[in-house]
Amino acid sequence: MFSVNKCDSYDSKIIKKSLNFCLAELGGLDKFIKKEDTVLIKPNLLMPAVPERAVSTHPEIIKVLINKLNKIGCKIIIADSSSGDYSFECMENVYKECGYSNFKEISNDFSSKEYQNKSGFIKKYDLISAFFKADKIINVCKVKTHMLTTMTCAVKNLFGLIAGKNKTYFHSRFSTVDDFSKMLIDLAKIAKPCLNIADGVFGMEGEGPSRGKIKKLGIIAASTDCFELDYNISKIIGIDYKKIPYLKLAKDYGLFKENNKNYSDYKTQFKIPNSELISKLFKLIPPKLRSIYIDFFVKKPFIKDTCIGCGLCAKSCPAKAISIIKGKAKINYSKCIRCYCCHEICRYNAVGLRKGKT
Ligand code: SF4
Ligand code: SF4
């Protein structure tokens, strides 16, 4: 079941009213969470970015949710693995910048464990330890477009359960969006959040998930199912779900049903990243000509003068295509798989994207 309500600002009273409405429509929070449960709240904390940048789940939504969970009396853990290392040094900065430092529920365990997934698409995942400690997961995601997956909402947010650099490995192992989508679906089936809440007060359009344009959507939405949430959000932001590779695949697998709801009261058209059109055209091109096409038409990262040579992009590059030379990042385009992790992670806005031969 899916529920949506208007929420015009991050004022806690307005969030509370909107969240109460959504949860009541789903049957109430206590339908999913019991006093004896340990609950993992999984926000989207992609990178250190202040809440006003609309990159991460806004902390006021988490605060309101914690107050509601405290009334039930369950144990709460907040955890996410952002795009860097899963370590105290890295995550302390992420939590601080994203406005989460004051939450006493933040997990201080930065270990991870192997999850055996014998019957799934991927047999082993290295997941953050908070996943294993929790009886239930509440997935609190952000509504954004995404250069690789077209949209990020509830399903893609679960990628942050994979610990630190293992995410980099997954980007290189599943370098096509179709394979990456299969992995995301696999992971969502493992995580099975009992509740998915979308922070759609302010989202991001265009070159998301970190360098797009902030877009006011003015909603909070919730669903018991992450695929259903994303499908309905795609309608609200005016993106055909068939253009979102993981949702198209999830539909083929029978993981959600289409509906004829229009959501005209909530609709705001989001500009999609042009990677979607590019990947569509890519499939029409004979394999031998694809490298020429990639060179000219697929946006590639480039390093701007603002680069300070911190090396974060090089550490995160799944293809090991970045070196730091004389204090600046340098990209080896013959290795680059266009995953855009460098664009996503750079804190100095020093990675741009452009088309054309290098
Ligand atoms: S591009 Fe950004 S992340 Fe990479 S070295 Fe330069 S400043 Fe650091
Ligand atoms: S250079 Fe950037 S876009 Fe290319 S593979 Fe590395 S992280 Fe991905």
C-alpha cells in the first residue's frame, strides 16, 4: 500500500502532520513495529552535504520518526554507509555535515559481515553490522534523479547497506545499468524494509544524486513495499517507470503492479538525467560501433581547476581510472566505465560531466 501527503517545509510540526497521515493510511506505525523490536533507520546519507543541498534525507524527518518510535518503546539504530569508507573517521564527518550528530541512536559499530544469499543473483554481500542487529528496517529515502539508475528513492537507498568500498567493487562488477539493476533488486529482497518513507519535501532533478538541481516537490510518502513506493513516486515526478531500468525489471519480475492513479494534486515534473536517453540509444547500436558512440555521446567525467587532489575520487573509482598527479586528479578514459561515482563523491565540485571526445 502507498500513501502520500503534502509537506511544504521541514518544520517538525508540518512533517509530523504529514507523516502521521501517511502512517495512519498504512494502518499505523505500531502495526509494523513492536516494543521488543530493534529497528534500523536507514537514511540516505550519500556524502557529507548540509541538509539544504537536498542530497541526504533531512534530519527533521528522522527526528519526528524517532519521537514516534520512542512512544512504542523499541530500540533504535541509525546507520548508513555513505560513498566513502565505512569507518568512524569518514562517517563522523558525514553525520556531522548531514545534521545527524545529535542523534544518540547513531551506530558506532563500523564493522560489517558477510550475508550468504544462496538462491539470489549475488551469492554474498558484505553488509553493515547494523543490518544484522535489526529485527526491522525503516528505509527513509530521498527523492532524486540519478545519472546511472535514472531515479534514486527507496530501492537504490538500500545500496547503502553494503559496507564502504564494497560498493565500489559492485559498481565495477555490474558495470551495465541492467546488471546493476538486478543487483539492486536482489538486495531489496534481502533487506525487506517493513516501512519505506520518502523525503520528497525537496528533491533533486537532472544530474543527481549529488550535482543536480534542487527541486521542491512538497510531499512525504510511505509504503510497506520499496518497489511500490518507487513506482508511485515515479508517477508523481513524471518519469515513466519503464525508463527507470530497475523498476522496469522489477515489473517484469512481478514485484509490483501498475495502477491508474494520477496523483494530480502532488505532481511536479522532474528533469531526467540525459543518461536515460543515451542508454536507450546505446542498445540500438551494433556492438562494434559502441566505443565510438561512447566517446562522442556518453557524458564523461572531467576534472576542474577546483580539484585539491584529496584523492577521494581515486579511492572510490571502481575501474581504478583515476590517479593523483602533481596534486590533481587525472582520469584514464580507456579504463573509465562511466559510473559517475567520482562526480557523486567529490566534495569540492571538482568533477564535471561533458560529452565529446576526450
Ligand atoms: S576531483 Fe574532487 S575528490 Fe577527486 S581529488 Fe579532486 S577534489 Fe578530491
Ligand atoms: S573515472 Fe569516475 S566515472 Fe569513470 S569509472 Fe572512475 S569513478 Fe566511474
